[in-house]
Amino acid sequence: MDLVVVPARINGRIHFVPVPRRVVLASGLAGLAAAAVPATTATAESDLADMGSPFEHFAQLRRVIIQTDNLIGSRHVLPALQQNLVCLATRRRAARGADAVELLSLETRYEELAGWFAQDIGDERTAHGHTAKALDASHITGDTDLTAYILGRKAQLAVDTGHPTDALGLATAARRTARPGSRLEVIAVLHEAHAHAVLGESRESHKAYDTALTLLARADSDGVWGSWLDTAYVNTARARSLAALGDYERAAAGFDDAIAMLPPAYRRDRGVYLARAARAHAGTGNNVLAARIGTQAVGIAVETGSARIVHQLDRLDQALAPAASEDGVAEFRASFDRIVLHPA
């Protein structure tokens, strides 16, 4: 059966559920429906032989997929990534020696990326599966940097799926595995900080963020891991934790700053920040501004199918429910309601 993962309103809350594509199309939600992963088929050996350098081919392809994801969202690129993951695994199994190890390292990165894409579209089962495979493969390659990074990803997945205690343990393991003085150590501490915030541990969370900034100031500047880390990124991460702790004034200011600095190419991330900013503004009582920002995020949610946007908009919808008579609130709630499935 051709299934897609879509947001559905069940007992008043949003859940991401697999639904037959024909049901989604009949409901008028075709624009939001997460793309189904097509059945994979073995790639012909002659095609593999004509590829040239398989490592360079798949490495370049991964970079292109990441750039495309930033613009249009994971639901459009996950099927392509998974198809090429099958091809990469086929080529890796046919290789020997150093070539096999090099391809397995790249395959591990593909698995981790597939897990992130699946998480972004709300397919938690697939996200856990790909991320677990990535962690296993990282141990086979002996790449401790890769292991530390994926442990951090597992921490992120755990906290986002409602298991902050598990996330804290995974983040601690990531920090223990990371090289001291590396940006991977900073990433692990950031995951620790947010897990503490979700657990309501304000002092521990702020202490961890301060530690992350201290570590970042003296962290290695070379290497591929965490090249995007800077003070602004840490402050944006802290804004999310401030919202989790109920400090909506500071959270809203942090997200507003992040939105102002975000490059246009990061379309999906803009939607995530807008939705989080809207929820924070609603927390301060500025419902009119929250509704206006939330309506902008609805449009990007339709474009990208990002579950992270939709989940935050669901929280905003709940927060604004008592203020339905205020300017723009009813319009936001109606626009959001139109993009979710309503099972009979």
C-alpha cells in the first residue's frame, strides 16, 4: 500500500500518522503530504561500474541533497537519499580493504542524514531506524568523531520525541566520546543543556549553555564537525530552552534575532524559527503578533512538510485558543486547521 506520513488532528492534538496516499489526495492535502519512499531496486552492476569514483560521486550527491533540503524540506529529498543509500551500500559491499572502509564511513553519514530527514517529517520509527544503523556503523569504522556526533543526534531525537531523561544520558555519552577541545564537545553540551531545560532544570541548563560558550571560544576551528557553530547558534539554541523553561520574553527576543540573521536559502529553518517565535510571543501575551508570525509559518509548513514546524504550530494553536476573538487569531487557527487531516 502506498502510504505517506501526514499531520492529523486526533482528540484535539496533532499526531503524525501513516495514511494511504489516496486518502490524503481525497482530503485536499496533497501539498502537505510527505512523499512516499518508492520501492528500491538493485542497481545494475554496469551502472555502478560506469560511476567513476563512487566515494566522490556519493559525497557530492550528499552535499547537493543537504543544500536542496535547506530550500524545500526533507519530504522532497528523503526518497532520493534513501534510493542512493541502497546504491551506496551495494557498492560498499562489493569493495574491499580501504575502499570498503571509506565507503562505509560515507554510508554512515547517509544513514545519519536519513534519520534527520525522517525526524523532520515526523516519521519517528524511520528516524530511529536510520540513526541506530548509523551508530552501529560508526563503531565498525572506528571513527570516534562520527560516533560522538551520532550519539548527539540520538540525544536530539530522544528529547524531541518526549524522552528528555534518555536524551541527557545520550548527550553525556556524546561528550564523553568527543575529543576534548573539539566542536563535537560543544555540540554534546548543547544537547545536555536542552535536555535539562525540558526536564525543568533551569540552573543546570543555563550552566551548560555557559559551558558551551566557553568551550566554543577555544574549540578547534578545523574539521567538518560543527563548522556552523558560532555564538549566534548557541544563543538560538538557548532561546528554545528558555521557551521550554517558560521564559517567553527572552525566548521571543532570541528567536526574533535568529530570524533576522537567517540566510534566505534556509527556508525550512525559517519556518521552524517563525513557529517557535510565534509560540514564545503567545507566551508573553502578545497574541496578535503571535498569530501574524504563526500564519507565515503555516505557509512554510505546507511547502516543506516539516513536522518540527507543525508541532510548534499545534502548541501555538492551543495557546491561542482562549484568544480567538483577538485580531488575526481566528485567521491563523483556520489556516492551520486547513493543513491537517481530520480522520472521520
